[in-house]
Amino acid sequence: MDQPRQRLAMALTLAAALVVSCTSEPGQAEPTAAPSPTVSAAGAGSEGAGDEYYPDDGNGGYDVGDYNVSVSYDPGSQRLDGDTTVTATATAALNQFNLDLNGLDVAGVEIDGKPAKFSRSGQHELVITPAEPIADKSTFHTRVRYSGKPTQAEAGQLGVNGWQLAKSGGAFAAGEPHSATFWFPANDHPTDKATFHLAARVPNGWSVMSNGLEDGTEEKDGWTTFKWSEKTRIATYLTTISVDKWTIERGKLPDGTPIVSAYAPGVENKKQLESRLPEILAFLSEKFGPYPQDAAGGIYLNEDIGFSLETQTRPTYAKWTNLETVVHENAHQWFGDSVSVAKWADICLNECFASYAQWLWTEAKEHQNLDQRYKTAVDKMKTRDAFWANKLYGMGQGNEFHGVYDKGVLAIHALRRQIGDEAFGKVLKEWPATHKDGNASWSQFEEFVQKTAGGQDLRGFFDAWFHGDKMPADQYLFPGSLHG
């Protein structure tokens, strides 16, 4: 099981308290560079994308360009019927390849209109053998028809991943690192980003929220189909489907970007919070550069799940969501969604920066002294070895989210003071601009910061804060204006 994603931590102010998560093992080896996905001598794509923490996630031998997902979901029976076409380009000659799909019964697979053989392997491997080998560099279309009750997480369970039932009788998909493959077949790793189209059919009276732009609705025989289109490439775990009896509000950002926000029954009071979204995105754009998505909004659940999630263009929020959570999840539209991790060990690139966005917000909007906030937090944690033991890189599988919200935010403030505000401001804007709509690694980030800081030697600083499992020495703990 994947470790729960404890996003409740980020709703707390570090000035008052810091959440101490489970610790990683001191001295744990850092991950080696992920190998390139391979194709066997027999022409079969690999069963994983090469991520050391989740070696079975994703697949090798092809690159997805688009997901065209069509589903029908009946909240009464909890049955889902799916018909998904995956458009991909072969990166080698293939006579076999895999997609990831959890549970659900597969009725048939076609490649470019011709029936293909298929079998199931392990927890989520759908092994596909085309009628004819697929040529290297050719584009091919894989259609998968499937049905059943999606594997469900226990209602209200903290930190679950995947398909979940709502109090209203609806359902939603949310989770990290996994959620997409509980309802459609995919190459389930952040390095294979693709455009995404959804046509979701539900009984009249229900409605569907998803990513990107609204693409119209169609009503027939007591059912309504809601269409969504995400033309900015998206990592699979950032896709979503949310079925409920939504109250939906629409608007626009000053540049015309459409806003679509939805509120589940019982949380209509979150409208006032979401009304600040244009202000939040304007603030984040000042810090990080132009908003990198083609749509905006939020999906407000009436659920006590233990996390909110940065589902692309339209974050999914738990019932307890507050203003800082909205800032955090929208900061991810730059750090995590536009620039996605190269492997899951790089997760600080997502969470440390989204968490620090909350600090930047309070600094600007509440005139909070961040140096004092930092010193107060460090003073509280000085004797708590378990807090410092959470590595921010090389943390080990299952420990990805243990330190990035609390220790991570301190590390980013220390980095700011180490390199100075001018260089730090450049990092915040130029990093997401350099890697927009792509993937990047932690090692690339360290090199980028060092260059941006004018060649300053930051090896000791990065080792102490991000690779280490002990409290940094004073020279790294109190750099720049933090000294004294």
C-alpha cells in the first residue's frame, strides 16, 4: 500500500507547531538515476518506467500523446463502463506492450481497429499483444473496453489513493502517486504526460467535473454526457473525474482564462473562499511567472479525506480546506503540474515549493516576518531528531511525503537566505519557465540554482538540508539574514 498523503500538516502554521511524520531510516542510500525504459530482445515493452521507488509504475516502449476516455457511471449500482483510446508513438519496434489498469474487467482490446490479444499480470498490468508488430516511431491507437465496480477506498479513510465514494452517493478519483488507473488504462508515471479528453455519462440529476475546458453536454434517454478537454499535457495522477450533484459557478481571469468551480452538497459555503482564486493566481503569477494552464477553478468535496490534491487546472479540495490550502494547490499548477517530477524521489520540487508559497502569501498579505517564523519553528524542532531525520531527497519509497511539508518549507526559506532575494526570485520564475510542460529532476534543480546564484558553491548547503538526515550545522541553518 502507498503511504497516506498527510496534507493536513500544511494547514498548520509552523510558527505555532510543526507536524512530525514517520521517519525515514538514517543513512538510507539515495536513489540512483532511473534507467531508461527498455524493450526486450523479443520486442516487448518493459513492465515499468524505471522509477526506483515504484518500479512497476508506467511502461516502456511507447510515448502516449493523448487519452480519449469515455465512461458511463451509475451511482446507484456503482458500475463503471469504459471505452478508452490511447494514442501513442512507439519508441522501438513492439510485438507486445503493457498498460496499467487496476481491477475492472476488460472485454476487448483493439489496435488501429484490429483485435489484439491481452492478459492480466500482477496488480495492474494489462499485457497487450498486437495482431501485427508495431513499427518503431509509428503512431498507433489502442482501444480498451472495460467495466465493473472500480476498486474502492474505504469512505473517509485518511490518505487513500484511487476511486472513492462520496457522501451524496457520487464518486471521485483522487490520489498520489496513483488514481488514474482505477478508472482508465494508462501509462501511469509522471514522465509520460499527454493530452486528455473525457466524455462521462451519468444519470440525469448528476454532473461531472474534470480537468481543462468544458466541451459541451449531451442528454439522451435519461442520461447526460459531460465532455472535458485538457489540451495542456498532464501527468496521469493529475487527471480526475468527480460525480456529484454539483453547484457550479463560472467566471474568467482578467486574461480571459475560464474559471469553473464546483461545490458538493453541504459545502456551498466554500464559494467565498474560492472567490479569492483570481487574487491568488495573480499573486502566484507575480512570483512564478504567467499562469501555465488553460483553465482554472476548484472541486470542493464534502469529504473528510486527509488531503487536497493539485488535479491539473482544477484542484480537488477536502472539506477542511482553508485559504492556505488553496494557495498551496494552485502553486502546484507551476511546481508539479506544469513542471512534473522525473521520478518520485524528486517530490520536494513539488511539495517544498507549494508549501513555501503559503509562506510567501502570508509575508505579502499578512506582513508576516518570515525570518522570525523560521527561527521560531527551528527553535521548536531543535531537539526533535525524528523531524530532521526526514530526508527531502533520497527519502526512500513510501517516505516521499514525510518531510516535504514541514522540514521542506524551512529548507526553502534557508535557501532563499543563502542565495539572496534577487537570485531566489529568479529561481522561482526561471525554473518553471525553463521546464514548462515537461519533467525535471532534483539534480537538475541543484545545478540550476548554483548557476543562478552566480556559481556560489552550494554543495554543503544542499547536502545538509536535502540529502541529510540530521539538523544542519549553524552555517547552513542560519545563513544570510538568519545569522545572529
